[in-house]
Amino acid sequence: MTTATITSKGQVTIPVNVRNRLGLESGDRIEFSFNDETGRYEIHPATRSLASLKGIVKKPVRPVSIEDMNRAIAEQGASAR
């Protein structure tokens, strides 16, 4: 079992073998989730590839022109003043 020590500031250095198995690199973010079944916390990489984001935003019902986008932006800008 791999271990790490918590500093007085609450920081932990994730051991290199754990980082490698999770595919983590410097600057990556991680998420902690509680597993109700096991009663333990789990660590997950919070970074996503661009390909994994495909399909999150649905296509509009009708196409939107550049002119429509510019008009909507101008209206929002005017109402914010």
C-alpha cells in the first residue's frame, strides 16, 4: 500500500506511482468523491480530453447566423449598462 503524509497546511504529495496510474501530470486537477458502499473516499482525475466533451452542448433547433449572434451580444451589452 502506498502512503503519503499530510503537511501542517493540509497538503499531500501524491506518490509518483499513484500519479502515473491516474494519468496525472503537473497542473492537473483531481476530484474527491465519497463511495457510500465502501465508506471510503475515491480520487478521480478532474481533467477531461476535448473529445470527451463532445455532445455536452446540444445543437440548436434552428441554425443561428453570425448576424443573430452579434445582435444578441449587442442587446445583452446594452441591457447590462
